[in-house]
Amino acid sequence: MAERLEAKHKGSMLRARRIEFGDDDDPVEVCFERGWTDGLPVIPPTDERVIAMLKGTPRRPDEVIGKIPPYLAGCTVEKVAINAVMAGCKPQYMPVLLAALEAALDPLFTLHGVLATTYFSSPLIIVNGPVAKKIGMNCGINALGQGNRANATIGRALNLIVQNVGGGRPGEADRSTLGAPSKFTLCFAEDESDPEWEPLSVLRGFARGVSTVTLFQGHGVEAFVDQKSRTPEALTRSIASSLVKIGHPKLVQSARAILVLSPEHYRIYREAGWDRRRIERALYEATIRPGSELVAGTDGVGEGIPASRAGEMVPKFHEDGLMVVRAGGKAGLFSAILPGWLAGRNRLELQPVTKEVKS
């Protein structure tokens, strides 16, 4: 009722172009017909709903967050709120969504490239800090799947902003050969329940207790199964055997990756005293292979490295190319790999981006 009264008496606070439709038109179908959806139904962004969404942030509705590729259209806080409504967000999600958008617009994230590539990639969102619990995000059972409103709608809203404000529509600027379900949404929180674990946000330079979002150019999810290894050394070799297959077994230093380590797999490392840094370093070293096995044409496979590197020991990743994140249900010796965009070979021009969530 409050928003209804505000829309009636203060409707001028909203500056976005209004769309008129007939009394007999279904607004959900109008959104489909005008191409404002991601293929799933969206919630019509009425004045009342947008006003309510804007109450989730103290930022002014007319504040410009940045220019959204590919059309480099200016995006205001109001337009963020409109797409947040359409995605199904709650107002309290707005600070996380705004931080995610700011991360996506950082030049190091290369959003235009992620959008226009023929590869599978899209923005993946990882949330750290108190805000994840505050808004009810899932870091446990089915964290990468359906069922949690915050996880599902924050990622969806970011993709809708790129499509509806920036014009990044499939078949137009979005040139992905096959796409991936992550183009709908892939957003989750890291499990920070173990005080001995260094959260991703701390690795990325923020203090403990600071809420952040980290955006990664990738797709997912690739399953990793090992129900028999019981030492960190054996588990590391086992995970590495899956990591080296990202993209192609003979493609090296071309993509980053995230390992989502489940509680049962993490327990093997924790009981042996291994921390994040040791796990990541061991995995990096375990993916180094003889160049002679990776040369293009070897075993009749055209893909691979130049013959001039045959005498080298070649790592799968750059030294900063692999990040570990904790999440998942407590039962099940299953973890997940989120592969990155192959343009990751340009490691200095293309990097994950982390931003603080500000209330």
C-alpha cells in the first residue's frame, strides 16, 4: 500500500520510459513479445514494485552506475531496480546486485568480450561475508542449483541488465555457439563456517567480515567424483586429472578455473593441516605435464602446443589461474569445477574482479 501511494503521488521520481499496453493485454506476455526476458517469465516492473525495490539501497534512482555493453547504454540505479524486479529479487538484494554490476563493468572483467564470445562463458557471482547470511543465500546443499531465491535472482538480474539495458541478446551481440545454463544465472555464497579457512574475499585482498562479490568469467558445472582417495596427496592428483581436461587436455595456460570444494573433500585436506594456499599450489603443480605429450599433432590430435615447447614442463594454468571456493552439502564426495573463458590466456587484461558490497 505504501508503494502504491508513493507511485500515485510521487510517480515522478521514476525516470525510465513507461510502456503502455491495453487493458486486455497480459503484461507477462508483453515482456515476452518485446524481448525483455531470458526465455523464462519475468515479473512486470510496475511503479509500485520498482519503488519498493529502490528502498533496498540509499543510492539515488538517477545515479548512473556505468555504461552497459554492447551498446554502452547508461544504466541508472532505477534501471537496475527495474531488472531486479523482473528477475524476482527482493529489495535487500540490491546492494549485492549493484556491487556485482560494478564488478562486471570493471575493464579487467571485459564484459563485452564475455558477452560477444562464441565460447560458453557468462558472469559467475560468488558472495562472501555477512551479507550472504543476511539475505539468505545458499552455500550448502544444492548451492549451485535451484531452490534459493537470492542465489537464483541476483545472477539472473545481472544477466537481464546486460540484455535489456546493454542490448546483449542471444543471436545478436551474444554470439555463443552453444551457450550454457549459467547464462540464466550462476550465483552462490562461499561456505565460511570453518574459521581456519581463508575465504575467497580475504585471498582477494579484503579483511575478514567484509562483504564482497567476486565475478568470474566462466561457465559450469563440471562434476568431479572421487570417493576413494583419503590423503591430500592422492586427492590432489585425482582433482588434477580432471582439471587438465578443461577445454581440451592439450590446451594450456588458456583459461582460469574455480574448484568448488565440497565439505567431505575439504575434510581430507583439513585433517592433514592443508590450508587454501597449500591446496591451490599443490593443484597447480599437479597439473604440470611434459610438453612432449601436448604438442599439436601428437597421437593424431591436431590441438596442442608448438613443437618448440616439447622439451618444457608445461603447467595447465598460470600461477594465479586456479581459485578454490568452499560450498556444498555435508554428505557426498563430489566437488565441482567451474571452467573459465579461454581468453584467460591474456591474463593481465582479463581477470576475476572483486568488489565490496556497500549498504
